[in-house]
Amino acid sequence: MEMEKGLLLGEEQSLEAQLVQSKTQLEDMRNRLCQIDGGIRLWKIASAQELSGMKRKLSSCERNLQRLEKLHEEFCGTADEETNLLEKLKYQHEQIELERKV
């Protein structure tokens, strides 16, 4: 009987040690999950801010293009001035395409 009791006590201590170790691992995993969640939250905020900035920049480019197109429609000047305006229009179209790709 004493031997059986000793074996059971030994097994109980072993299981308790495993339980403590499992609880520690669980707590470590929970802490890591919290860190990951925090990182994801920060990334989402930064991404939203960056996207907002890109949208503002694209909108600004589109407004500038509309202004240049209106100037071209109402244009009455020399051929050199018109060439200069057309180059600006071309550049603005390229800028918009670049911003859209980004």
C-alpha cells in the first residue's frame, strides 16, 4: 500500500509540474498574441493614414489635370505656348497614372 501511495504521489507531482509548465506556455502564447494584435492594429492605422494621403495626392493631381484641360479648351495663344501647355497636360496624365499604380 505504501509503495502504491508513493507512486501515486510521484505521478501527482509530475502532473502538477506539467500543469505549471503548460500554464506558463499558455501565458506566453497569450502575451505573444497581444503583441501581434497590437502590431496589427498599428499597421492598420498606419496603412489607413498612408492610403488617405495617397488619395489626397491623387485627388490633387486630378484637380490639376482638370484645370489644365480647361486652360487648353479655352486656349488662345502661340504654338509654343500651346506646346508647353500640352507637355504639362501629358506630364499630369503621367502623374495620375503613377499615383493610381501606387
